[in-house]
Amino acid sequence: MAGGEERVLRRRIRSVQSTKKITKAMELIAASQIVRSLNRTTANRPYRLGMARLVLEAAKGDPAAAAKLLGEPEERHNVVVLAIVADRGLSGPYNSSVLRATERLVTKLRGQGIGVRLFTVGKKAQSYFRFRGQEVERAFTGISERPLFADARAVANVVSAPFVAGDAEQLLLVSTRYRSAGSQVVETRQLLPLPEPEPLEGVGEDQGAGFTEFEPDVETLLAELGPKAVESEVFTALLEGAASFFTAQQRAMAAASDNADELVRSLTRVMNRARQDAITTEIMEIVGGAEALRHSKGAR
């Protein structure tokens, strides 16, 4: 019995050690991908800031015309929601946090009598909403880990089409914002109409001051800038989502490797106790047999 238990424990220890090799490799791969994703996010920042600066200058140049395409919609009958998650799991709460936030948002909007058209990026979102009987109008897969600007443009064109056609009054994005290695937060933000521009970080009051003449007029310019701004925001969300996914995966795999070490230590202690019990049992059997043999000889 004890020998059989020891063999079982040895097999379990080998299995856990094999699993740890996989989780450790995934941890190292995720760590290398974080750097690549953050470099791409940094490289994209000047374009995004430039787009925001154009919208800001246009809004300052003709506030009356800009008001038609900026800010919150007065009435909402139909809203487009875009959720961005990953194609793979093993990343802690990364996917589930965004999906739960999206589900809460959709439920809230429909509870207010607002129609919702749901679009998703990532296989995990597709399977999540299919299981819950939620209709996804269009699901984009295979682009979450290494997104290209062409991917962002394709997504932006599809999700902004209902707004451009007048079939929806608002476009909302649910994704993970990468703030630092230790902070990634789920955010819901408006893409269309364009949000009210805020003073850009690092730009003083004297910078950008003066007269700016727009050609064409501000209203036409913002109508052209709208889709471009959505492309920029979707691409930024995809890049930050990829960085957040790999960060979450690195943490999850590091925790899994630590748990594997702890489990191996625990199983090793159990196996050693089983081996000691087996040795003790054998010694007692030998001593008992010798004692019985001695009594048998004395009786004779």
C-alpha cells in the first residue's frame, strides 16, 4: 500500500514540475512581449496627441460649429458598444474584468430602453457572449496580441458606420487602460461624438495661442477628423490592451510557478512521510517476525 502511494506521489510531483516548466516559459515570453507592446504604444503617442491637438484647435476656432460634433448626445435611442479583450486566456482577471463591465453596460442601456449594437475584439469575448445568449453583431479575432493600424482602421470603420449613417447616436469603447506595470484599469469611454477636448498634457497656455484659419470650415474638418480620431483611439486601445494582457499573463504565470513550487514541496513532504511509514512498518514486521521466531524456539 505504502509503496503504491509513493509511486502515485512521484508521478504527481513529476507532473507538477512539467507544468511549472510551461508556466515559467510563458512568464518569460509574456515579459518579452510587454516591452514590445509598450514600445509600440510609445511610438503611437505622437500621432494620438497630434490628432487630439487638431480637434482641440478646431473646437477653439469655432465653438458653435464644433458643438454639433462634440460632447454628449442629447438623446440616445441606439448605442454602439465595442469591447476589446484577448484571443487567449491564462491572464488572470484581464478578460473577465472587461467582459463583466461590458455586460453591465449593455444591461444598463437596455434597461433604459436604449438599443445596443455590440461589437467585440478577441475570441474570449465571442465565446463569453455566445454562452450568455447575447448577440454580437461583428467579432474581430486574431488581432489582439500584435495589432496593426490596418486592423484598427478595419475595426473603426465597422463600429463607426452606424453612427455615420445616423443609425446610432453614440459609440462607446470598453477596454483596459495601461497606466503602469502595476496598474491596468478597465475604462468605458466615448468615441463618437468626439469627446469634449481637454487641454493637452505638457502644452502650456501660451502654446497654440493665436489665430488659426481652417480650410475647409471647422464643421467639415471635424466630420473628416471624426473617423480618423476613432481609428487612433481604437489603435491605442488595442496596443494598451495587448500590453495589459501580457502584463496580466506574466503575473498569472509567475503566481502559477510559485504555486507549483509550493505544491512540489508539499507533495515531497507527504511522500517522505509515506516512505518513512513504509520503512517503519517493514522494521516493525521484521522485529515482530524475529520476536515470534524467538518465542517459537523458546516454546520448543
